[in-house]
Amino acid sequence: MIDRFFAPLGARAHAHIRDLADGRGIGVREDEPVILVSVVKLFIAWEFRRQVAEGLVDPAAMIRVTAADRLGGTGTAGFLHDAQISVWDLAALMMEVSDNSAADLVARHIGLGSLRSLPARAGLKRTRLIGSPRTILEEVAKDLGIADLEALAHVLDSGSVSTAELRATSAWDPHRTNVSTPADLTAFLRQVWNGPADVAADMRTWMRRQLTGGRLSRLAPSEVVVHGRSGSLPGWLNEVAVWEWPDGRRHAIAVFAQPTRRNFREIERAMSRAALALTDAISQ
């Protein structure tokens, strides 16, 4: 169904779409494992918001973000100076600008055990959550024999580690990193959208405000309201989303593409074409 979009680009895709009303779904390689990368932030955000709703976490609790917490990148991850921010606002930064340091701090606040037990509680049999971005990077450093994350950053900046060496580390291995399947991800999005109204409303807001990504919505009709969460590594371009149509249809979509060339823009357009094809197919 969608391979025709990716094969000419030297890419392979895993995809699934699910109707949020009745749960019907169709896909391509939808039960094969895919690495989550920043899509894991969807799970961290939901677990945080659940704990807020149950009175387990104070959303106004202030968290100090220091140099030791910074991983580089957007949001607090790239700050030059220490800052004090509420855990709620860290969750928003994590979702809206894909702030890796914010993801680490929110995950620490809710507890690693709670994050790891989430798939079982949600009935997601093919999903395994190991930890936040820092956890994954620490494993990459160990795999490469590098002392710490600061040294890893210098090594990556210098280009002294090849793409092949990186792809041999745990971050690229579905057996050793955060992993799910497209079908599990659309099932989870259905739970989010059909769950407690206040929790669902905040998740929708955070996903609608995502500033990075938008891969699936490149070719979406203007009248569609899009909520998304993306992720990427060399060799993976990922996005999950919910499309809300004016006629009331709501579709959860997951597309995970594996490029073999540096033709990322073309592959992102192919991901959007795949999303449109999936919505056409499930609407027939």
C-alpha cells in the first residue's frame, strides 16, 4: 500500500492507522519493532499528566536545571545558565520543542519504575520503555567505551565516530532501547484521546503545539487539525499523530521510516503521502 512511496527513495517504512472511534486499523509491518527515539516523550508526558490527575505530583513543583542536566539541543537542553522551572513547564518544553533535558527531569520526577511499568498497565504487549534520553545516551557512551556524556558530546561533535559505529550501539537496537510497534502506538493514542477528558485535553494541546516534526502533516488538507510527536536518529525518521477531520473522523497514525540515503526531505514527503493513503484506505 505505501511501499511505492518509499522504495524509490531507498527507504523502508512501518506504518499503522487506527480509527479512534471504533478501533479499526490497517497497516504495513505494523507489528514489527521500531525504535522510539523522541516519540518516547509521548509516554513520559502521559504518565506525568496521569500522576498530576491522581494527586501524586504537584505540577507547580519547581525544578532547578543545572549544567549537569543539559544535553545540548533545544529548550533547557541548550541553556547557557541554570534555571528554575516548574515540572509542568518542563513537560510542555519536552513535548513542544522536544527538549531532551526536560524529558530527563520529568521522567526523574515521575519515577523510572512508573515509566517502565506503563506499557503493561496500558496493555501494550510489544512496547518496552527503558528510560529517558539520558539513559539511552549513557548506554551509547558505554557501548563506545566513552567515559561520560560530556566526552560523548565532544566525540560526536568531532566526527571521530562513524555512522556505522553509532548504528552498532544500543540506541539503534530494538532489543536494548525504547521500542514499540506502529500498532501499539496507535492503540496508545486511542487510549489517550478516549481517556479522562482533562488528561486528554492537555495531551492534545502539547501535541498540537509541536514545533519540530510535522512530517505526516506536510500534505494534509488545511482543515485537518494535527497533533504530533516526532523522533529521529541517523537511519530513522519517526512520527505519530492524530488527525481530526471536520466531519468528526479522528485517526491515529504512526509512520516510521528507515532511510539509507541522506534524502530526508523526500522521505518526509513520502511519510505524509503514506499518511494520506492510510486515511483514504481506512475511510473506504
